[in-house]
Amino acid sequence: FLQGKFQKKPFIIGTTTDEAFPIIYDVFRDIMTEGLYQIVMQAAFMGKAPLVLKEYPPNGSGDERTTLSRATSDHYYICPARRVIRAATQFGLSDVWLYHFDQLTEATGVELWD
């Protein structure tokens, strides 16, 4: 997409607010301490981790899975969808649509929204 190598046809692409939420809570079934959060962020983002941690600092709640879910959703789903839309419009395609579905995700015993 970024080089304009796609069919020039109308399309729709989008994400949900907490795209990575089920993945993070499946992988990390117990609470995620701030220390573990820092380790995971360092491993995932390596040299960029300090910049990413400025955007997604620990929330101080004692469980950082929600913060990791937001960072992961943005990095792997939301930002790439936006890059695709931007690339499409840069290459002259005007009939493109970006959606963002924000229906609350329900999970037993998890307080995701303050």
C-alpha cells in the first residue's frame, strides 16, 4: 500500500477500540505489574521503548494489561489501518472509508474503562 501497489477500487478498512484486549488478557492471565509491563514494552519495542512508554506510561493501577492492550491495539491494528487509508488517498483513491468500532468489550472481572 505504501508504494501504491494495490487495486484502485473503493474499499473500507477499520478496527475496534480494544482490538488486542482479548489477546493480552489471554496471554497474561494474572495481573501485570508495572515491572513486567516495562519488561514487555522493552522486549516489544526495543530501542523505541522509551518513546512508546512516554505515550503509554504505566497507569499505576497495579494491573497494566489495559495499558498494554491499548498500546498493542494502536501499534498492530489502528495505526496500520490509518496508514493504509493515507496511502490510498495519496495515490488518488478518494472512495475509501475508515471505521472505528468502539462498542464496549465485556469481560467478567475486568474493569477496562474508568
